[in-house]
Amino acid sequence: MLIKEKKGTIDTIELANRTIDYLPIEWFEANKRILHKQTAAGRSISLKFLQLNPDLKGGDILYEDETTVIAVDIKPCEVIVIKPAGIAEAAAVCYEIGNKHLPLYFQQNELLVPFDASIYRLLQAAGYAVTLENKKLNDPIKTSVSPHAHSGSASLFNKILQLTTST
């Protein structure tokens, strides 16, 4: 079965008596434009998102008919969970993780990073409250930060700097 676009999310459709067949994927497969996988029921699926980054999230519908809905399920993985004490600490943690070019996720007031031993030791040594847990990585933080502004608007970096240095 060839899938070229998302059809919506499970939260926005009426399931009626249809069966949900989940397509389990790893967090790092969520942005792949071409992917070949099998659903939980054994259906062979080929994803070909040639025009856009698919940005798949848990619950995204890839296919639906009268009897079946095929939806994405992000598999849980080992993650570093950081619970920042405040905005200054959150900014510092984000800066450290950004310097390592690691993906960062924000869920339920926690910052999540796929497990990386060196960043885990760095965050522990810096005194941040970090734990290791198995979680689904569904909501990546998307930003491109530059230390300067364009077209007269303040960059995200400058806004964070202002928040953390104002007294």
C-alpha cells in the first residue's frame, strides 16, 4: 500500500465500527520522507512524502476506508527527562542540548531528549534534575535560532536572553 499524504488525526474523525491498525515507528522515523514498514496487523506500507516533510505524530491517520483506519504509533524509547526549575534553567538546558545538535521534545512541562550518554552525564554534572525513562517522543520543539534578528524583529535567542537576564 502506497501512502503519499496524511488524512488527519484519530481525534478528528468518527471511528464508528472501524478497526485501528497502528503503524509503529521509531521517533527518528517521524520525519523520513520515504519509509517501508509493516502495521501491527501485518499490512505492508510504503510512505512516500516527496513534497513535504511528513512530521508524523502519534495518532496521524495514513489511510482509511469503511472497515479500517491505519494510524501512526510512535514507539516509546529511552529518554532523558529534564524538569527545569524555572525559565532560566530551561533556557540553559536548551542551550546545552542545542550545542550538541540533539532533538528536543516538550511534553507535560518536561524537556525530553533521546538518550545520549554524554549529554546525560553533562546535565547531571551541571546539577540539573534529570532521570531516565521510557516515553514516546511526540512533540519536537521546532526552532531555528540565530543570535541576531532579521527584519527588525527580535530572535528567539534574544527573547530568551532578555527573560533570563532581566531583574
